[in-house]
Amino acid sequence: MKIIDLHCDALLKLWDSNGRLNYSNAEEMDTNVERLKKGEVWVQCYAVFVYPEMKAEQKFQAALDQIDYFYKEVLAKNPEMKHIKQWEDISLLKEGEIGAVLTLEGVDAIGNDLHKLSILYQLGVRSVGLTWNNANLAADGAGEPRGAGLTLFGKEIVRINNENRVLTDVSHLSEKAFWDVMELAEYPIASHSNARAICDHPRNLYDDQAKAMFTKGGMVHVVYCPPFVKKDGNANLSDLIHHIEHLCSLGGSKQIGLGSDFDGINTYVKDLEDASKYQNLINALLKHYSEEMVKGFAYQNFLDYCSKFSTVHNQN
């Protein structure tokens, strides 16, 4: 079954290695091209992330360097990898091709300069998370004790995302910032978050947050980072499916997707250690749900979500 995966950190891993890793088949890459093919991944999203502790004047260059790796190492050296510049481009993929999408995990890289955000849009960024776990000029993250919401600058970024049909990603936001986004965002998602009722971790969503996302028409993509799946971190496929079951019980059966966090995690859900193992998850899901529902989780729910705002855009 085809897979759309909304989050991986392959670009950070390539950047950290100074380009020494071969994205086609490097053993160190959870999402290398060989593994994507074996796992039947149809579309992979690639996050651009800069470390919060970097000097401010170095951050935008770090983001551009990661995007350079995306173009040179992911796309140019692997002809089956096709750049998805608009979500509707997914429908143009041919047999054997894998779509590749740029996303932004935190806006630290742009400082207070919205022209830099525009540049990132033009380079292909189609989803923007306002921050990582830290606080920045846009918002507080899940790890910031202050727990404040969006700044005026952060609200402006959401507005510009709306104008450009760019997703606003709530994964990593503080609770207050989450609710601020839900008030403003036309295209909200959680790219890699689980249910806090099942695993009480600050990176997961409370039931009222997940319900608000579903009411707004947005999506929650479950994540495979073991501490977000099960409190002791010793997680298996059944533990991950518990999160999907719970989100379905909140009314999200048509608004659940997948967001692995591969290449950004050091421990793994058993039998889901890299992208090549994706069909293990699909087979486990098929024991609990109809084929139609599993197709929804795997790719169709996200396609349906994208088609809504593509249609709105075309009507305008």
C-alpha cells in the first residue's frame, strides 16, 4: 500500500554529515531511496531544521544548505525522486516515482525577516511549523516553561501561510500557541504528534486539541518516536495503533495520517525501524481496520485534505 509520510529529518542528517552520506543507500539513513522503495513510500516530506543554539546569523545559511542537499543529494542523484512543489503535483507522479516535499520545522532560520520566508516558499517549502521545542520570535514551543502563545510576528506568519496555501504545523507548539494557531490557520496540521491520553508527553495532543483539529478540518499524523508512543519508550506496532484507535474515537478516522520522524529519532518502534518496514505497519493496521480505512491513514486522507484547499484556490 502506498504511503505519504509528513515528516522526516533526512536533510538534517545529510547536513550534519557534511554531505558524506549517500542518500541512495546509506545505511545511516532511515529514509534512503532503497528503503523508501521497499516500504512503498509514495511521498516523503523533508523537514528543514536548524539547531536553536546556533548563532542567529548562521541559521538562514544552515537552512539554505539543507535545501541545497535536498536538490543535489535527494533529487539530482535519484531520478525517481520528484519534487512536489504544490500538493496537487502528487497526482502527477508516475509509476515508480516518489514525491519529495520540503517543509520547515521552526522559523528560527528567518529571524524577523519575512522576505526570507518568501524565499523558502519559492524554494518549495509547503508546510511551516512555527517553532521546535524552544521559544523563538514567533511562538513558544512544547519545551518552553513559560508556555506563551503566538507573538504578533507568529500570527503574521500564519496569515502569510494562509495566503500561500502553505500548511501551518502545530507539532512542537506550546498549548497556548496551538490554540492561537487554531484560531487563525486555514490549513492546520500536526505533522508528527500522538495522543496525550495514551502517552502523556508534552509533544502529544490532548483530546480537546485533537478534536479541535478535526473540527477545523485539519489532520493529525501519528509519529513513531518511541517516547511519544509509550511512556517507557519500549513501543511496538500495537502501541502505535492504540494512538490511531484513540484518535478515531475522537472523530478523526478520516483525518489521521502518518509522520514517522525517521532520521530524527535514535530509538524505534519494534518492526518499524526504518522506511523499508512500512508495510509491517500496514499489515498490522489491516488486522484492525478495513482496507479503505487503512488506505485513508496511509495516503488518502491527506490527499482528500489537500484537494479541499486546492479546490478553494481554483475557485478564486
